[in-house]
Amino acid sequence: MNAPEHLRDARASFLRRRWFLKDCGVGLAGIAASSLLQSDARADGTAATAAAADPLASKDPHFDAKAKRVIYMFHAGAPSQLELFDPKPELQAHNGELPPADLLKGYRAAFIDPNSALLGGKFKFEKRGQCGMELSEVLPHIAEIADDICLIRTMQTEAVNHAPAQIMMNTGSQQFGRPSFGSWTLYGLGTESADLPGYVVLTSAKGTSGGASNYGAGFLPTMYGGVPFRSSGDPVLYLSNPAGIDEQAQRTSLDAISQLNELSLQSLGDPQTAARIQSYEMAYRLQTSVPELMDLGSEPQHILEMYGIKDPKEANYARNCLLARRLIERGVRFVQLFHEAWDQHGNLTTGVKQNAADTDKASAALVKDLKQRGLLNDTLVVWGGEFGRTPMVQGGNDGRDHHNRSYSVWLAGGGVKSGHVHGQTDELGFNVASDPVHVHDLNATLLHLLGLDHLRLTYRFQGRDYRLTDVHGKLVPGILA
């Protein structure tokens, strides 16, 4: 049956409009602009209106926060705590011997026979700072900030392989599809940036085993997911105008789209249309803000040298550390650096030494830089990987397997107890001897520092309320200042 003429005309008009929006709307990061709604979308200045018009508007925490923002340096591949953060003289003394049989009961290794010989640490440790924190000789720059960091030596997780362990560390679950820590933070607090995403991801070295699940929004609305900035070409896909489209043509196109959306808003009153109008304008501003952000030419030479940056245009971990500081200065709530290079099943000595050389100076420089700018007090800095490495050998006499029973991370700033070592492992570095910290406990405590109660920060999905710490997690008061 043929449709009435007025319905055919309406459908044709609809299709013409769809074609215009699809083919004439200039593509840039704004095509994915629902993830970039920012804090100035306020219709009448009230918090309720701001939240309705802009889900990423800055929100009040549950209680007074120590930290306002996060820089998370995720060192994927599992850095060896025994070469970096947790000295074990007894392990060195028993090098080459078999581990005690009772130590291996119920132990699950990823690849090696658990009954492999013990392997002593490859590097010397020294007491550093006024606090006397023992750190490896391959970390001379992190040693300089010993009095500013809180070293946790007793992290624990259930996961024994990289992808599930990375996802566990970042989302609180080994399963795909859960929101990341950064997404929960953005969901709970919004962002203060008018021109940049609230959650930015920077990568160096190899890609992570867990992939985009490490920074995705999971079942939260996609606007809360991390936005990767690429190391070459346009930092954000479609940031540059297509060939033949200049700034004036783009502005004309966006104005036309805005007018059509305004007509739709007046006709239907759909709040999502109001958000869409704002998102296109936000994406337009992104074209200016991102290139300025990524250009390190304005940084003084002594700052570049402090981070170990020789070429400001070279994509590497040091550049990402400096970009992290520039991002939080511009109001970005959560910046996550992913650097996967630490999977030393063999070639342990050379690999750890090289990785430390690539990351030690810039990691320490970031903390120093934040401190000298007055930003460290309310910025939470996290450094760590998905698990640790075994006290037993793998790969001849120069490698270690995955180890989830005890590993190390360190924190700085944002209400963290500085110059402090939390917890102790046994004499061989195999099990936690005191003050264990599970992944859920760490995440609960990090949220607490941001003013968020991990029990209250929930999202209903498939009939139940979910949270970052799932049904687990407790605060770790020992690491709070």
C-alpha cells in the first residue's frame, strides 16, 4: 500500500536532513562528542539544570575530598617488586635453592613449575630520603622523592595472567564490560575542563593486554569512558578538517546543524538535543585546545630536561608524563598513562634496567613538578602494574613468572601518607606477612581520597547496583595522611 502523500513528503524531508547531518557535518572528535560534554552546559546556572544538560558537569563529592584529580601511571607487564621496591636479603642468601614445600601449598603459577629454584634480587637497595625507604639502585630519581611517596609492598589480586589482571586492577573485575576507575571517577565527580575530555588516556611502549577495557566505561554511559590521545598524527581522530574544508566552511556547517537542532529542541523539548547542540560546540573548541596542549614548545628548557625530554615532539613515556601535568592544569579530572614493557620472563636484569631508565626520571619529575606548582596536595598520583614477579626463577637464571600474592605500588599527593612504607612481605617475598592490601581495598581508599564513598558510588545495571569494588573492599587507613 502506498503511503499518503503528506507522509511521503515528511519521510523525504527526514531523509534529506539525515543526509545533510551525515555528509555535511564536518567530522572531528565531535562525531564522538557525546563523550566530551563539559562543565559550561548550564541553562540557568543551577546544579540540577547543569546535571540535566551536561552529565559531565562538575559535581560535589560525598564528603570533603583530599584529592580533586588523578594521574595514574599504569606500568603494565608487571614490574618486578624484587628488583625495584622490596629488598629480600634472605632470598639472595638462598639463591638457587628450592623453596620450602609448605610455601607452595595451593600456589598457582602462570607458567613455571612452582618448585623452581629461588632467584635472588639482581640489584642493590639503599635507604633513601629522611624516611629511610629502601629502593633499588636502578631508581635513582624516584629515590629522590622517597619522602613524598607512600610505598605499598603488600598488594594482592586473584588474577594470574596479564589481561584479566590489568582489567581487575583498573575495573575491579577480571571480566570484560565493567567501568574503569577513571570512568567511575568521572561519573562521580564530573570534570572541570571546558575544552578537553574529562578522562584522557596516553600510551607508550607496547599496547596493554587488556586493551580498551582498561579505560572503558563498561555499562556506564559512554561519555564517562577514557578518550585516547594518539602519539602521532591528530591526537584525536578527525580533529583536522577534511581536505577542502576551511574554518569558515566548518563554522557555517556547524551553525546550520545547530539551527536544525534548535528547531528540533523547540518542537520536541528533548534534553538530549540540547546536549547535542552543546557537544558540537565543545568539539569545535577541541580543535583549538588539543593542538595547544600537545605543543610543548611553551615549556621552559629546564622543565624538559627535568623530565628527560630531548625532543618535545618524540612520543614516549617522558612526554606523556609532562602532558599529564598540562592536562590536569586545564581541568581534566583523570589522566591515565599506560606503559607496557615490564614482562620479564627472561632477560630480567637487562629488561628491568632498561625499563627503569625509560621511566624513572619522568615519573619522579612529574611528582616534583606537581609539588613545585602547588598541585600535588590535591592531585592523587598512582604508580603500579597488575601484579608482581615470583621469587622463583624462570628462563634459566634471569627471569621471573607472574606473582599475584604480593607486589608493590606507590602513591603520592592527595591525602596520602608521605615517606611511608605500608605492609611487609615474608623473608622470601612470597606471601604478605602483615597489612595486606587487596585491589578492592586500594580502589576503595583511592575513591575515599577523592571524597567518594565506594559503597555509595553505584550504578544500576541488569537489575542490581554495581560499584567499582563490587561487593568487597575496605579502607586502608594506614596509607592516609
